[in-house]
Amino acid sequence: MGVSLLLPQVGRNTVYAVGMCQNGGTTERSNVLEVTVLSVSGGLPAPPAPPPLVNGWFSQTSAANNDWVGVTWGGPAGQEKFVAVAYTGTGNRVMTSPDGVTWTLQTSAADNIWHSVTWGGPAGQEKFVAVAYSGTGNRVMTSATGL
């Protein structure tokens, strides 16, 4: 008896038989069948190969020639971005980027010597938090969006 199967993907597929078979005076459950599909002809196209990884570091242009010292990745779901902080500049000691390549200046809360920035917090209350070496009563700045 022939069996036709529609297998979902190239690779290892497990097919579970449905039903029982009569073996003499006893009823037995069917076994599991493991099938490896090496290629699919006339079916779905194979997914595209991932781009090759390139080793090395590549220079990118910052939004300003400030002394950038801290960077993090975060943000609300669907709006994630890199946020960097600097210890030099006038009113522009924060920059953001969606991809690490294109950077946009943002207004900093104060012209302190900002040292580091991170993303986190309780669920639903996450924010970017940056800390500074300098300032009087204002050595922390926060932003829900990084902008």
C-alpha cells in the first residue's frame, strides 16, 4: 500500500500515524515514522541564504565631534535604537541611531560629563538612564524614548 505525504520542509520531519492496526488477536498502535527530506521539487522555494558575516570594525560618522563615552541599545518595542552619551558638547551630549550607522543629535538634560547610559526598568516603565561625573543635583538624566 502506498502513502502520499505532504512534508512541510526540507530537513527532518516526524510523521505520526493515526489509527490502530489489527495484529492477530491484539490491537497495536502504529509507530512513528521519521523522514528526512533532502530537497523539494515543485514545492516552496528554498529560503534565501543569509548574508555573509564580515569580520572587522568599520568607521561611522557621529552626529557631532563630541567625546562619546557610553552607548546602549534599547527602547520601547518596535522603536528600539542605540543611544550614546558624551562628556563634551553644548546642549548636544546625546545622539541616537536606529542602526549604528546613521546618528542624530538629541538635546541633553544638562552639559554634564555624561559617562554611561543603559535601558531597563520594571515592565511597562522601562527607560534610558544616563549618569554623569559632574553636575550639582543633576547627575542623572532619563528618557522613555531616547529623544
